[in-house]
Amino acid sequence: MSELLFFFSLLYHKHKMNPQDQNGGFPPDLNQPAPQPVSGHPQQPPVINIPGQEPYVAAPIQPQPTTQQPAIEHSPYEFILNPQKPAKPIAPLVPTSLPKRILLFAGVALVLIILFSVISSLLKSSPSTAPLLAVLQEQTEIIRIATAGETAATTEPTKSLAYAVQLSVTSQNVQLNRYLSTNKIKMNQQLLAAKRSTTDDKQLMAAQQNGTYDQSLTGVIQKDLGDYQQALHAAYVAKPGPKGERLLSSQYDAAQLLLQQTKQ
């Protein structure tokens, strides 16, 4: 009896392990693919029952790690959601529009005019020393002759003329030296006496001996005032600057008045 029960038990387990329908086929549900586990929930391992043994759970199959990088999906609307910023154009050095070019050239021209004016004023403010030295030399000689003639003259008109010439030219000499000092120009004192004329000294000495000193003194002063005017004109043409030009012009007019007095 026990052997018969054992036989039916084997048949029952065999039927469970290999179930078939009456037509000899598999059940309809076995023809369908096995359901896939839901993402995020691992599939439970199957439980295996073997007759005569305790059931056990099969070890789950661990998925093998893959080294393949997932493909990056690009959205067809990416050009709208993430638009690329266009490269900033480099501004040209010279403007392309005509009004801007006109303004640029006008500004450059204005800067050049200002620089030219500054340089010109600097050059004018530094007078040339050679023409001014010639003026100082003529003044020094006239002052020397007039000072000596005021003492040696025999008539009062000649004495007054010599005194007026000496006083006026001395004042002009002081003004010119002050102007040079303002421009930081120093003159060699030895060069100032370079115009001393030994010829005039001999002529005046001879005139003093023969009694014609006053006439000879007037003639020498006239000649020296003429040379003085020429030196003033040459210094004025040399463009010593606005202040220097005004000073030389006023001294030229003063020398002209003195020259007219000698002819009266």
C-alpha cells in the first residue's frame, strides 16, 4: 500500500514539473513571454521544490556591470531652450559710418593744432640770444659815449642832449636785462663791451683839442643811434616772443625820438 502511495506521489510531482493540456501542448500562459520586473523593484528569486527534500530559494542572477556609456539624447527643441550666443564682433579701429569718421578726423586735427600751438609758443618764449646780445652791446657803447660827453661838452644844449641819451638808453638797457632774466638768459659781461670803438675815442679826443668837441659828439651819437636801431630791428625780426617784440618795438621808437633830437 505504501509503495502505491509513493508511486502516485511521483506521478503528481511529475505532472507539476511538466504540465500539459489534453491536446499535448503547453498551457496558454506558458506560450507568453515571461513578465519583466518593474523598474526599481528587483525580481524575486524562484523557489524550487524537490520531492523528498526541503525547498530552497535559487540565488538571484546578479546583473553584470556594463562599461558602455549611455547615449546622450538631444532634444529637437534644444536650439530654443539653450540658444548659442553669437560671438561678439570686434569693433574696427576706424568707424565705418561717415559722420563718425568726420568726428574722428576733426578730433585728430584739433589735437594736432593744439600741439602745434603749444610747441610754437615754447619756441617763441625762448628768444635767440645773438640778436639780443647785439642790442645790449649797442646800448652799452651809447651809454659810455653819452656819459663821457655830458662831462666834456662845452655848450648846454650838447650837455642836455648827452644827458637825455644816457638816461633813456640806460632805462632801455635795464628793461632788456630784466626781460632776459625772466627768460633765464644770462649774458657774458665781457661781450657787452665788444662794440667799444677806439676810432670814436680818437676822433673825440682830437675834437676836444681843436675846439670842435660838441659837433663831433653829436655826430658820434647820431651814428651810434642809427646802429642801435638796426640792431633792434634785427632782434625784432628774430621773433623773440610777444613780450620781447613789444619791448623791442618800444625801444626802437625811443631811439627814433633821440635821433630826431640830435638833428635839431
